[in-house]
Amino acid sequence: MAVLGFVFACIPGALIVGWILLPIAFILGIVGVCQAGKTKGTSVAAIITSVVGTVVGFIVFFTVVSDAFEESFGSGGDVSVATPGAPAQEAGPDAGDQDTSADQGTRTNPYPLGSVITEGDWQVIINSVTPDANDAVAEENTFNDPPPPGSQYLLANVTITYTGSDPQGEMPFTTITYVTADGNTVNSYDNSVVAPDSLDTLSPLFQGASTTGNLAFTVPTASATQGTLAVEPTMFSDKVFVAVN
């Protein structure tokens, strides 16, 4: 029974059978070990096989769940990018992880400003970037703090468009971060300032609607224009990089 349970625990479609047999085999093994005057080798083997089979069963289960999750929600290279004056091209599934100058959309070879990044029902465009936006941020709200020494505020003007047809509309789950020249990630929520004409990502969008606004990042002054913007059009997208100048 322990051997059969182990075998079934290795088969994704028969995991439940293995999970039924393995506990029974474990209990029978315990009973066999506790019996006096009988050979216990088979019982000990049953206990060990049951324990190992259970561990294997959990590994197979989580592997199956992980694969199903990735298949359902992973982007798998569905991001396409149309640069200004050029047709859309599909960004590879590892575009955000590679760092070679041969692949456009990586940190070393980012897409230009104005590129249309599309995945599923969402389109994202980085319209413009203001590398030194200290004055604009200060004028927006008197309670906005000045940037820390050696840093400055950078504004990225973004347009997000929903092309889906959900009658209830959908909220954009687009993620945009600034990656410094040293490779550090800066989020717009790392600071508490109110950006001028701030980007609204909380209101649902309906088919064909867009939202446009600014995101403020606190970036190093010495290398503000040497960083890139990492764009994920949806929650499970691969990162696509866009230049800041």
C-alpha cells in the first residue's frame, strides 16, 4: 500500500489516491512495528515510504498549482511594443531579466519615450519625463517636502488606456518604477509628495477610456537621466524598460 501510494503521489492526476493510501500505509506500518514477536522490516519500510511519498506528493502538488497559476495569469511574452513610427513588436518573455544591448526593451537598450506598450486589454505610454521637477513639485503643494540632499524629483507623464469590454469597467493595475543607473528600484510611493496632475489609478476605466497624469520619483541628481523606467502593463506582466530622455 505504501508503494502504491508513493506511485500515485507522483502522478498529478492521481494525487488524491496517493494521499489516501499513504496515511493508511503509515498507520499500518506503526501497527506492525508495535506488534511483538514479528519481523518489523516491512513495517519500517512502509513508514519510511509513506513519509517520503507524502513529501513527494506535496512537491508534485505545489508544482502543478504553480504551473497552473503561471499558465492562467503569467504574461508569457504577450507584451507588444510599438515604437514611434514603427509597427508593434512582441517583447520576449525574458525582456525584463536580460541585460544585453541586442534586445530592445532591456535596461541597456530601452524603448524610446512615446512607445505604446500593450498587453491584453491595457496600453501604456510614457509620454514625457521631466528629470528635474523640484520646482513643479514644490509649487503643487506647500506641504511637499524638498528632496533629500543629492536627490531630485523626476516626473513621468503616463497615459493608461483600457481597451477591454467589461461592462463594470476595470481599474488599471499598471506598475511603473524608476531603476537607477546602479540598478536600484525607486517607487513613486517611496515619497509622500503630491505630484502635479497626479496619475489616477484608482478610478475604473471603461472601454476606450484613458487616464493621464504624472508619477513623481526621488532619483539621484548625479545620474537622474541615466536611469530607466520599468513598465508592467498588468499585474503579472514582464518588465519592459523605457528611456527617460
